Amino acid sequence: MKLEELFNKLTTSVHIKADRYILKKEGTPADWKLIREDKVFSEEEVREIINEILSSPKAVVEIDRQYTKVVQLERFRIVIVFPPVSDKTEITCVRPIKKLSLDEYLESFREYGENSLEKLKERINAKVEGLLIAGAPGQGKTTFAQALTEYFSKNKKIVKTLESPRDLYIEADLTQYSKNYASINEIYDILLLSRPDYVIFDEMRNDEDFNLYIDLRLAGVGMVGVVHSTSPFAAIQRFIHRIELGVIPNVIDTVIFVDKGKIAKVLTLNILVKVPEGMADPGLARPVVEVRNFIDNNLEYEIYTFGEQTIIVPVSKNIQKNNEEIIKKVEDSVRAILDNKKFKVELINQKYAVIWVSEKHKKDIIGRKGRIIKDLEQILSMKLDVRTFSN
């Protein structure tokens, strides 16, 4: 086949346009270059290549429209566009050049420390049920999804894939569904009735895709979605106005951002009732979705409702540092009163903290008629609340 002859071991994609020089990308997601071939195909030659592709017994036409076609030919994903959609007949052929295992991907995470690597392995093994794989086009998201698919399968999980087109290069034992040949309702019924442990949803693009991911996850199916985004948090934002705030952590618990073929960042989500950062009044406590950096557990974003608006607040590293200083200051003050007695300080925000003590020591920190705690509030310039925990 003429098309295959244009590829070598390092070629990731070939771009053919009638009467124009052929362009090729060679290299890896971390290091590729664009090469212009001194070769031009006429309109007739491009049409011949298209006919050759479509007539191949191994070709599967995933999308077939009047002026556009998407074909999966073994490991080649081929996009064909005809005029008037494009100004000239065009073929774009993409091929993965490397197949990595999950362990090889995880090795790229070792630079953050052995402890972080083990924690991520543990999370994937035991806790991940609503995972997003995010990244810019061509950075290795689908390759990572492919590695995760085979990892789950080898660990005795029933795994199905949902793709458009079906270009995950995985074991033949695994079933790959195409949403181009069935309605969303049909796909939903099939996946619920077949009861997979995980569904790998490659290339989530439109409202239907996101709603299907949400419905399946809320039905109890483990979901892994692949999303185009320029940052890990941008992937979360795609869900914020599609679902109630309190449900978000049940739908997405982990975001893995892939950049240049490596795991660049991991975010985790959870929800709790608290006073949002920057607010001082304890009466403003509300459900807040916290988005934390998996490596150091630092809070990066808060998502909550204020009035009828959903508010997204980035939490700066300076606030994180100030919070640690405030906690230490409160702890030192409380320790001066309670000495070696057991207590814990929970910082709600920079102007409000909760001091947890045992019931029998509560009076020691409050003082007669609340004098001690009032003095502490004046010294620290913040509101303090004393609560008890079990011994």
C-alpha cells in the first residue's frame, strides 16, 4: 500500500493534501519534528490511495459521511476529507509508534519520590473508580488508556472500551464498542447489562459523551474517560455545569494529566462541609469540593456555590504556607495551656479554627466563663471553636 510506504519506525503521522508537499511528524510526544517530503500527489493519486484504503479487507469505516470518512486500518487511524469541506482532498494518517505498559508509565512518576509512586499504584489498584485521563492532543493520553485497559484486564477485571474510532491497540479478548454504530441509549443498556468492572471511554467530546460517562458512573460502573484539555483542572471544568456540585467527587475522584508521554500531574477530589478559604464567618460553611495535588496533598482549587453561582477559586501556595503557619501558631498557644494533653487543631480558614480536645479537658481550654478561649481569640485575632472527640 502506498500509504504504508510513507512511514518509517519513527513516523507518527502523515499528512497528504492533493497537489501539495507531503508532511510527516517523526519522533515521540516529548520530542518530534515536522518533515516536508519532496513528493506531491495529484488529486487523482490521492483518490487512488483512498480507494486502496477503503477496499482493504482489514479496513473498518468508523465514520462514513458524504464528505468525511474515518477509517481504522489495523494500527492506522485515517481521516479522509473531500471538498467542499476541505479546499482539496486530504488524508491524515496517524499511528502510535510505541506501546507502553502501565508500569513503564508509572516509572515516569518515580521522579516525585518512591512514596508517591507507591501511593499512585495503590490508588489505581484500590480506589480509582471515576478517573479522567487529560492532556493536549498527541501527548500520549490514548496510549496511557491502552496501558490501563490491559492492566485492569490482567488483574482479573472485566473491561470494555467505548471508542470513536476504535483505535486502542489492545488484546483481542477485550471487547471494543463503537458509539458510531449504536445510539447512546443502546450503548448504555449494553454496558449496564454486561456489567463490566471498568469502561474505558476514549475521546470524550460532546454533551452526549459526558452525560453517558456521568450516568454510567452513577450507576456504579468504574469509568476511565479520556479528555482533551490543556491542564488537569480544565478537564474537571468540563463537568462542573453538567452535574450537581455535590455529585462531582462521586463521578470524578482522580485526574491524571499526561504531557509529553509522561504522567505530569495527578489531582484528587473530595467534598466536605467547611468555610471556604477567604471567608471568615462560620455561618458561611457549605459543601465545598476540594481539588488537591496528589503528590503533596496541597489544596489547589475549591469549588462551591454562592447564591445561584458556582464559584471556582484557585488556592495559592502562599495561602497554603500561611495556613501552616497559622496552625502552628494556634497549636503553640494551646499547648502552652494544655501542656501534654491530647488535642488537635483544624483550620477552617485563616480567621477561624476548631480546637478538638477530650471532654474532660474541654474546661481547661475554655476557662471559667470562657475567659481563656476569649483571651486566645484576642491574642490570635481569630474565631476559635472548642469541640470534643472520643478518648
